[in-house]
Amino acid sequence: MYIEPEQAFADLLVFNETNKLFADKAGLWCPSENREFADYTLFVTADRSRADFAIHYTKVRSFAGCKE
């Protein structure tokens, strides 16, 4: 994945949840420090052409989700 600095070009808007129980929909993520507690492991690349999708972190929970 690629972390897009501009919201307009991202495929997914992500909101960081502090509690894993609330990260239950697309775009609501709760990062984990321990790999064993993570549901998914993602590779972040600095080259957009090598990424499968781009995300942008949003500060508004209701904006989180896939853009289509």
C-alpha cells in the first residue's frame, strides 16, 4: 500500500481507532504494535507504482471507507 498525502487520489480513507472493537468496518483501522494481535499485515511502499492501493488517513470517522 501507499500512503497518499492527498485525499482526492486515495483509494481508501482510513481512520485510526484506539480500540480494536470499534474497528469493524472498511476504513476503520486499529494499528497493533504486536504482529500476533494483528488481523492483517500490510507492506507500505514509498513508490506509488508498486502499490496495490493507496490510503489517506482522515481525522473524521464518518469519512472513512472505500472511494468508488
